Amino acid sequence: MSDDLPRSTENGHVGPVVASVVPRFAGPATFARLPRLDEVSDVDVAVVGVPFDAGVSYRPGARFGPAHVRESSRLLRPYNPALDVSPFGRQQVADAGDIAVNPFSIDEAVRAIEAGSDALLDRAGRLLTIGGDHTIALPLLRSLTRRHGPVAVVHFDAHLDTWDTYFGAATTHGTPFRRASEEGLLDLSGCLHVGIRGPLYDAADLTDDAALGFQTVHAREMEDLGTHGVVERIHERVQDRPVYVSVDIDVLDPAFAPGTGTPESGGLLSRELLAILRAFAGLNLVGADIVEVAPAYDHAEITGIAASHAAYELLSAMALSDGK
């Protein structure tokens, strides 16, 4: 360790700074106050930020998402009672900092994200990536599938993100999963959207989306299905496939996530999202991202806290995953 901050340790894994010694509002703002990547030798999961938002079609600002989510994660604690697991004691988690990219060139940024992911996966078994806008999912999937082959994607979002182009641009935050499907990155028998809602451009948006390999749990189905019903749908769809989870924070209702670029009314409760994410414990969870946190529109860290807790549940699920 390069610092002398008192940290929790369990099973030889170095965890967060001890909050009873160093107040939570002090010290480095790594995710959950975990060690940096250069402070540990072996790493199971790297938390990495991608401060990029040149692919947005409405409100910008997600480039500041990684720093905001890290700052909002200071209250996270080492033990998760909902899953009965210590996510930082069962696996070594470290903060890898940010992948810095060109904010003026989407193509160059996408190449840098893919290369950065490749480099991190050479060292860490899995990545939890904090965006940034949803454009980043495409290069992350390109990198991941070189190791796992085509993956099932469970995509939490208000929007399909399978449109073809925006203003003639093929790579934006509204197109990553169409490109991923076209490139053969997805296991088309295992992909699912959760939380889709709001107006569309045309009824064909849904049929085109289905042809790309996705089934959909609409937000309007939550009341009847409940979280258990959604979990059943996920398990039935994913089964034992390697699965990648992509969480656009606007899957939550704006009451719970105002700090985002394209908010839609009628979304999930934060309690519902966290409960559903716990369902990935025991599945072959190979990676995840949380995107579209735009702190300029946030209030009292509401969105940042929701995103940091979503990340915590995903790390907990990774600790219990069949892929571990």
C-alpha cells in the first residue's frame, strides 16, 4: 500500500478505509473508498470511470458522472445484508481511475475505451464501468466478447438504444445495442430490456428491436409482475450464458434519478432496481456498466447515491457469481 490509511481487510483482500477512524467525508474519493489499482497486487474486479458524453442527443453532462458517483459512494459499507456477502472481502475490488478519451471525436474515443478495457481486463477478471453516456457500452462489449464470445445483455433503461442513427451518426448513446447486435457481440437468445417506457418514434421501433435479439419487460408491467416476476424473466432468458448488465440510470423514475440526460416519467423505484440487480448473484455475470448520470441536474446526490448503490449490488452479485 502506498498510503497509511487504515483499511478493512478480509480473506487477504484490501477493502475500504475504516470509517470509524477516518470520517467518510475525508480521504480519497475512490469508489466506496476502496484502494486504487496501483495499491494492490491482484485484482478480481476493477471499477473504472469513462468520463465521456459526446454521444448524447439531449442534455449533456454525463462526463462528470464517474466523479459524482464516486463522491456519492462514501456511505457504502463492507457487508451487504440483503445478499449476506462482503463484496470487498470475498474478492479484491480496486478503483482503476478513469479512461481518458477525446471529447471531440466519438470514433477516437470509442477506440480508446476499447483499448483501455482490454488493458484492464488483462489484469482484472471483470470490470464495473461508470459512465459517461451509453455510447461506451459498444466498445466495452467489443473488448469483453474477445474473452467470452457473444454475451447475453440485460439492459436496464427507459429507452431501447437500438436505433440506427442520430443525425447520420451510427455511434451514439441511442445506438450501441443495434451496433453490438450487427457485429455479433450479443447472444441473441439471451438479451432482455427492463424498464422501457415513454413515447417512441414508430411502432416499428419495437419490431426492429425484437429482430435484433431483445425481449422487453416494459416499465408498465412492473406493477403486475413485481420484482419477483422480473427476476424470473431474467433467469429464464439468461440461464447459464455469460451475461453483461448495462444500467442506464434513467431506468429509474425521475423522482429517484433526476440527474440524467433524457428523463422519462413512470420509471422504476430505486428499491425495485436494487432488488432486481441482486438476482444476478449466481448467474455468470462477466461485467457491467452504469451510465448517464449527469450531476448538473442532480439534487442532494439523489441520482449519484442511486447509482452507487446499484454499483454496490452489482459488485455483490459478482462476488457470488458463477463466473467468479
